[in-house]
Amino acid sequence: MVNRQIRAKEVRVIGADGEQLGIMPIDDALRVAENAALDLACVAPNAKPPVCRLIDYDKHRFEQAKREKERRRNQRIITVKEVQLSATIEENDIQVKARRAVRFLTAGDKVKVTIRFRGRQITHPEIGLEVMRDFAERLKDVGIVEKKPSTEGRHMIMIMAPISPEDKPTKSE
């Protein structure tokens, strides 16, 4: 709330430099703000009496928008890419899928690895688990297993995240 939007009868006023000006009626506080060519902004509306500060509100809004824009620019949106395998995947196919997953992980995306069991394959989930372990082993240099392989219906799912610099093994390990 700013200036005339403030509905309290009395407010505690803080000056532009942070000094306390004391508790005063809202009309006096607005007059002080007007004489200083500043706005009266309510910073703690639930306090008794509400705390208001003398600020240049347009400059404050501009600074806030600038900080928000900077925060949005630095924010990295992580997407989840999917790689589908089968329980009976051949060596060449798994190499192709591993190269694709490496590309996703180095770009900073997470990888969801799924195996869809067909027909009676579901009776041997250990085969799918072995394929998942092999796949994770191939990607250990660029990604870590974030969610271990788990079976959900006819699908086995594992999620891998890109490896961060502090997670990378050193030469001595």
C-alpha cells in the first residue's frame, strides 16, 4: 500500500535514510512524505501501528523489476528428456541410446530411462534391471542416478541427472 491507500489512523514512520520519525497520524505522515518529495509505503501492515517508510516508489518498483528480471535470466529450466530401451536391446542400439543420453546430460537436462516390458518379459524384471545398471555404468562420467530403477506396471523407470562439478570424481579416486 502506498500513500492514500494506507487506511490506518496512525503509522510509525521511518525516514528515507532509515531513521525513526516516530508514530504520527496518517495525514501528518503523508505531509512529511510530500514535503520530502517521496512516497509513503507501508512495509509492515500487520504491526501495531503499521510501519511505513519514506521511499521513491517508482524507483523502488524499477529496482524490483530489475532484480526479478536478473533472477529470471539466471534461472535454468531443467527439462526431462526420455530414452526408451527394451529388455532385449542389442549392443549397438544401447550404444546409440547412450550417446543420445550423454548429449542430453551434457546439455544440462535430466534423462528418464524407461524399459517397456512386452508380453512375458514382465516375469523377468531382473533382465531389465541388468540393462538399466549397464546403461547407468556407461553414463557414470556425465550423469548420476537420481532415482533408482523401479517398476511401475509394465515399465521400469530410472532418472539420471547431470553430474555437477562437485560430484565429479578427482584423478586420485
